[in-house]
Amino acid sequence: MSVGIVIENLNKTFGTFQAVTDVSFTAEDGKITALLGPSGSGKSTVLRMIAGLERPDYGRISLAGEEQTNKPVQERRFGFVFQHYALFRHMSVRQNIGFGLAVRKESKEAIRARVDELLDLVQLVPFAERYPDQLSGGQRQRVALARALAPRPRVLLLDEPFGALDARVRQELRRWLDDLHRELGVTSLLVTHDQEEALELANEVVVMHLGRVEQIGTPSEIYNHPTTPFVAGFVGAANVIQGHVVNGEVRFGDHQVVRGAEHLDDGAAAQAYVRPHDVRLGADRESPLSFPATVERVSDLGWTSKLRLRFPDGQVVIAQIPNEELGEIGDGDVVQVDLRNAKVFSPDAPEIAPDPEDQFAATG
Amino acid sequence: MSATPVARSAPPGVEHRARRWMVAGTLVYVGVLVVAPLVGIFWTALGHGLGIVGQTFSRPDVRHAFVLTGVVALITVVVTTFLGTIVALVLVRFRFIGSRVVSAIVDLPLAVSPVIVGLMAVLLFGRGGWFEPFFASRGIQIIFAVPSMVLVTIFICIPFVIREVAPVLEEVGTGEEEAARIVGASSLQTFLRVTLPNIRWGLLYGVALSAARALGEIGAVLIVSGAIQGRTETATLYVLRALEERQEASGNVVALTLAAISIVLLVAIEAFKRRQERIREERAA
């Protein structure tokens, strides 16, 4: 495993607004690393600092052991893809892609050959002489990608690259980018607020919130083992159930129980995060982990259904259940419910972890 | 199903009448304030035949006035193009303490009477002015000479360039410039290859307006030049003198020529722009 981009303690303020606080992570060589977070979480600012478009207040950025922090933008040889494409509007597709080579004074033949190669790669050969305003959003973003790749960048930085596209094109481009990355293997950093995109494309995900890193891990670690309430709530859908801790379990209502509170003190208040697909129906009536709930509403989504369930104490959860397991359940029925794989957090846990390492220690 | 009429936003009668009045008002404005004076000048200048044109342009003072106007306008255009673009870039792209104040001050020459601009120049460079000793000791005359005429003309014309370029820069945004930098362009390459092509029409309009104004400027130039016949008399100052000396015909010929140059300037740029757009569309199709 060779070291790609190493980010250490990046900090950035805009006026009095602290946009990025102590962000550190490593993006492995040849892999896709996603920076995932809601808008305003500082993820784009981190990317712009790596590109050299913003200067960090302090912190270090290095690539393959070589410090980049104070290098001028144009000397870093990074590729950058913007959400709104930022294509040169007065240049044709061919000129856009060749721009990075032309400013480096490469020969006309070399530029032509490289641009042809990239036009082929992004499947835009017939559009070479068009102008950006004559292309669709998806085509523009592929031109932007080709332009970024033309000078053979050491790193590819993607800032919400599919954010301005409609859902179908987004899906298509995502798959296409995945293939492209497998083919080229260029170290990539992807900024996105779309958790599905991050989980699908990235080898490693850095979850950011309010300018700080919340959790770093593989998609499966982030999804199945969130270490903070924020990650549990932001990555994937989750029900939040309020209760208190008894013998390492969360109790709520009269005798409803959720497991997984071994790390919290007896009697403390607790919040259990349960994914909709971990809410199971029809379990054993005798089991202490199975308890009744009223079906308030069933929404058929085709191959699964969403059920709105109300417990006797008034709390509501959403269950997502494959239709073949659902049987004849309708509004108003009382069903047995079993809540599995809950992630339990103390409700007074700070929304922002002062140091992600502490959070690891608390739950690990 | 019967065809239902499309709903209108206002009762047709009222809206129709209001629209008609607005169109009529616009036509009257253009007719009375723009076309009529032009026709008037044309009529008085050429009413007695084309001979007056030859007579006017054979006069050495008229020729000198046009040369001087040309020199002043040329220097003004060159300086305002460079300086105006730089100021617009600084105002739009850089945020610094006081940038809003500077942005407001930039418009000042448009708001202040040119006569006052001329007066300020006299106060600064004239006898007893702050800068007079510096230039006087080097034997350079500013007031009652070409330098002060160029100076006040630049001062008055530069806001035209800034005010045309700044909003275009704002609208174009920084995305393309950032993209150019990341892909390896230096800041000069970025400006020449990305920023400049994006602002070229705004800049060209600004320069055209600036040139038109430089050709027509009179108030400030009158004060600082002293309007010395055959030395510091521009074409507009000649028109003024012609009127005073009751030589309306030759004055009108000069005025008509100035107006024609300005109109040709603006029309040419519009035509050039359209042609460029058409070429681009054809190339892409």
C-alpha cells in the first residue's frame, strides 16, 4: 500500500466562520476516497485547499511524501472537476480538452493525439467541434473530466461532479466513472453529499460534519458501524428511538427492548438508531426482544413496502420489508416487531466529536 | 371540446392602451431627442451644397483640431482599455478593505460635471497647484497643453470601460479561471486565454463608449486647454468657436463628422459581434 494524499490538521476560517477544523485523513494511492457530508460541512473547502484554490490557515497537504501546501495551483498537476463544469465557453470541446496541454507548450501533434485519445475515452468523438452551450449536462461533465485528465494529473479531485445532473444521468455517469477509474487507476478524491454515491464509488469514506471529520472507514464500516449519532443518522436511513439503559439494553415504553447499550451506564438516557430494514416482523411472541406495534400505514414501493409502525408508548418507526415477506398486513393490524442491529448512543453525546479518536474509544 | 381563449393577465383594453402609450412615448423620445437634432445638423451643414465640406476641411485650424482630437482620443482609448480592465478586475475579483468605497468613487467622473473635472485639474497642475512645481522644474507644461487635455479625458472616460467590464466579469464568475489555473495555466495565460475572451464584448463596448466620449468631450477640455486656436483646439472646441464666430455651416460639418464617427464606431462593433456569433454557430453546426 503506497501513500497517496496525506492531509494533516487542515484548518480554514472565512472571516469569523470556522469552515474547516483539524481535518486529517489519508487518501490511498490509486483508490477513490469520498468526502461525504451535508452542505456546509466543509468538504468542498477541503478539496479546494488540496487543489490549491484556497490557502489553509494551517495544516499540511502532501502527495507521495512531497509537501504541496504552499505550491502554486498550476504546479501541483492535479485534475479538478467542478459541479457546474466550468468549461471554457468560448472554446470548442477539442480546445477545452487540449487547454492544459496547450498552456504547457506541447507540440500540436502531441496535443491532437492526446485529445483524440480522451475524446474516445469519454465517448465524445462526434462532438469535438461543438461548444459547451451545445452539449447536455452529462456531456459537459464528460468534457470537464477529459479536460482534467488530459495533462495526466497525479490526483483527480471531483467536487460534487454529478450534483447538477438529473437522477438518470447521474446514475449513468456514476457507473461510467467507476469503470473509468478501474481502467485508469488515478488516485481520486470525490466530494459528495449523496451517501449512495459515496458508498457505491469509494474505497474509503471520510464523513464530515460542521467542518470536522466524524468518521473514516470503508463504506461497510461507515454504514454498519457508525461511531457517532451523526453518521448513524446521515449515512443510510435510520429510526431514532428514545429510551433508557437497563442492564446493557435500551428499554422504552412498558417492556420494549433494544440490545446494544453495553457501553452506557445503567439508568442513563439513550438513543437507539435502527435501519428500516433491521425492523423485522412476525418474530416469536415469547421472545423478550419481540413486541407488538400497530401498523399505521403501508406504502407499496414495488418490490418492498414501507410500513409506519407505532409502539404503545407513541414512538414511531419506519420498517422496510420485502413484499414476499410481508404477507397480508394492512393498516390497523397489530404485528410483532423485532429491532435488530441497533446502534445506541447517549443523547447528550456532543453532536460534534471533539476528536474522532475519542468516539472510537467510546464505542469500540 | 370547444376552444377556450387563453387567459390574459389583465383586462385587454387597459393593458393594450398602456402598451400603446409606452410605444408612442418611446418613439417620440427617439424622434425628438435623437433623430431631429441629427437631421437638423445634417440640414444646416449640407443645405448649401457639398462645397462647404471641402471648404471646411481645407482650413488648417480645422485639420489641426481633428488631428488633436484624434491624438487625445487614441491615447485615451489605449489608457482606458488597460487601466479600466485592471481596475474592473481588482474591484470584482479582489476583496480588500475599502473595496466598496473605491467601487463607488470609480463612478464619480460620471456624476461630476466635466467643468468641475477641468477645474480640479487646473487646481492640481496649474500655477500654485500641488503638482505644478514637479513638472515646471522639468520644463513640462501640463495646463494649456496636450497632457492636461489627455488627463481629463481619460479621467472622464475610464468609468465607461470599468462599468461595462465589471458586470461581465461578475457574471462570468471564477469557475473557468480556476479551472485554467488547475490545469496548468499561469495567471497571465489564464487572463489572456480565458478571462479576456470572456469579457471581450463588454470591453469592446466600453472602449467604444469611451472613444465616443473622448471625441465629444468639451467641458473639461475647454477649461484645461485654454482653447488656443491651432494649438490646443480640438474638434469640439472648434465647433464652439465656429458658433461664436457665426460660421454655423463649417461648425455643423465638423459636428456632423464627429457624430458620424461615433455612430459608425458603435454600429461597427455591433455588426462585428453578430458576425462573430454567426461564424461560431456555423462552425459548430
